[in-house]
Amino acid sequence: MELVSRRIEVDDSPEAVLHLFNSRGWGDGLPIIPPTEERVEAMLGGRLPERVVGLVPPSQAEATLERVAINAVMAGCRPEYFPVVVAAVEAALDPDFNLYAILTTTHPCGVLIVVNGPLARQLAIRSEAGAFGPGWPANATIGRAVRLSLQNIGGAYPGELDRATQGSPAKYTWCFAENEEASPWEPFHVSRGYPASHPTVTVCGAEGPHNINDHASTTGTGLLTTAADTMAIMGSNHLYARGEPMVVFGPEHAAILGRENWTRADVQRFLFDNARKPYGKVRLGGAHGMIALPRWVNTEDPAALVPMAEQAEDVLVLVAGGVGRHSAFIPTFGLTRAVTRLIGGGACGLDGSDDCGCDVQASGGGLTDGLSTDR
Amino acid sequence: MGLVTVTVCTAEFVNLAGREAAALGMAELPLVVIPHPMADKSPDQVADIAARVADNVALALGGKALGVIPYPDGVNGGGAGIPANRG
């Protein structure tokens, strides 16, 4: 195995390494694990470093497995997480995801990674209480590795080519697993055509989660009314660009829906029908006029209701979390589609059900930079 | 032959547009610069800005100007794309 990234010599202290990476803008401001050759090779786990996952905008530089591995080391990933990181990067490069816009827009979106299948539990990717973080190494480092990979390979650095007006905590790391056991429905990835036993990642160009607090409802209609009202907001891209708004139900809320035999399609339909704003208000601000409304919205009527999605099937519905009466609305960039990929397929070249069996082999030595741009 | 177009871009986004054009092999893509922001401009202000860049659009359409074509008053942003001091 031959790594081709530039080698950099730096004093062997955490402070010196951190200063180097911060001063070059290669990190996210938080401490990183130095990507030594030994660590990068361990992350690769025998995969070919030159294998190309795809081209990352805006620089259109190659995301080789070597570069992704370097960023995964920096993020603190264990080698067994690497296939998840690669699958997420590959998914984000699907044209439907619109990665160029996701990385460079003024809108505050990050790359949300949802993991499904038995592998999530094997890797301890959190799906239960506190799944959105903090506190779970797999969630924290997988999301961070994807963020660092896309930033450092593609060159969309914050304040420069990442033009986010305010940025977002969702840009640091944003990863959780679906709580399939607590869901009254088939797992999310099964609803997207994958067998339940297969591990998948789904990427979404998403904002951070917005709370849906409902302690009072005892019926599905009451709960979904709260959820729909939480979704229908003037400041959301969905009101103008539509796309795929996501709702993640906490288990106690999901149980209400399960008890009353609401199917996922029923929930999608209710949210599509009820998460709406009257046109008389929509026309006052937001992003009105920038993107055409659905033709069936009668703009002569101020009471005509504007939806948050093009169709009911576009409302993404899944389950995560633990005890408590909270769910989450996760708005997206709008001009993006969620993309699901098998973990261990594609560029990673491993059967996703396999444990790659690598050990972390931390040691000193020169650092590899994992970057496509000369900074 | 396809439809002839000109890319018009506010000053804040010129660097991003130029970098992307270069990455896609079109480093000399004409970029007609207008001021930033545009979103709060009145129709009259928009018409004034359009009139001021009309010649630049014509130059770009005619292939007589390449790369960034500055806005006539010389205010062309520049903040974006300059590596920030990150401590």
C-alpha cells in the first residue's frame, strides 16, 4: 500500500498538530487525531488507497479512499466505521443530492447521515435516547469524518467557498441510526427498497433538528397536528423549494401512531395535507417568488394553502430517540433529495456484513494531509 | 449550437463562481459582476444596475471579454475566497 498524500513534519505534540491544522483551516476548530501513515493505513484496512469514490465540488477534486481515510482519522473514527463514511461520501456525490449547493449555499445545512440495518447496532451508532448527540463516538466521528472529507477535498471552507450566512452546528457532525426496534413501521431503508438485513446510509442536506414538543396528545391526530404545525413555518426552504422535509418521531410518539394503526403512508399524507401556510401570508416574505409554487395553488385566493412538499411521499418519516414526548422536524435545503447507499458496496468494496477486522494502530511519524488544495 | 448565455453574478459570489468554472475546465468563463446584495433592491435600482452592466453583457456575449468582468464602479467584493485568519 502506497500513500501519495504530501507528508508534513510537525512537532510531536497535540498543541502543535492542532495549531497546524487550525492555521491551515483543515479542521473544524476542534482537536483532531493526527493522520499519520500508520493510522491512515489502519483506517484503509487493506483497501486500495487510490480507488476513487467520486469528484467533490466545488473544486471537483477526487475523493480517493486515501483522502477519505485521512479525514476519517482526523475525525477520530475507528477503522470499522470507515465503510459507513465511504458510503455516505458516495451517497453525497449522487447528482440528486446536489452537493455543490449543499456545500456552498448561504443556507445552514449540513450532511445528515442516517444509518439503518443491523450494522448500526454492531458499530454502536446510537439510535435511542440522545441519538442526535452529543456523547456517542460513532455518531460523532462518522458525521465529522464526512464533513471534513467533503470540506477538505472539495475545498468549500467556511467563510470562503462555504458561503453559509451563519453556519450551523449541523455542519460539525450530524449522524444517527434509526431506532428500528421502536418503530411501528418497516425500517426506513426497507421503505426505500433495501432488505432489512442490509446496512445502509441515507444522506440528507439538512438543518439541525427542530423540536416537536407534544406532551398532551393521546391520539395520533393530535400528535400529527402538533407535528404539522411545527413544520409549517415561513422561514423554511420547504415552503418555497419543497423537497423532502423529515420528521423523526420519538418512540413514545411513534407508539401512539402504532397503537392507532397509522401506516407510514397515512402519516406522510396527514403531514402533507396539514403542514401548510395560507398564500396570503406566504406572499409577504420568505423566499416567495423565487421558485414557482405548485400549479394547483390558487394564488388569487389568500386562503389557498401552500404545502411543504410536492407530494405526500416526499415527507420522510422515521423513528429515533428514547423516553420522552419529543419528536423532531428536520428541515432540509429543499433543492436536494435524500440518497441511500449500501454500506460496504461501491468504492468500499467490502460486504457490509463483514467486520473489516482492523485494529487502531496509533503511532508517531509524519502526517499526511488528505487535501486537494494547496493551503 | 446551443443558446448563448452570460453568467451574471453578485460580487460576493464571483470567487465561488470562478473557482467552480475553473474546476469544470472553463477558467475563462465570462462572469459579469453586479453589486451585492440584490435581494433588497427596488425595481428602479435593479433597472439602473442592469443598464450599467449592459455593455459588459454585450462584451461577454460577443466573446470580447473573458473571466471576471468588473462592475463599473469598481466595487467587486473580494471577501469571499480569501483564506480567513483562523488563529
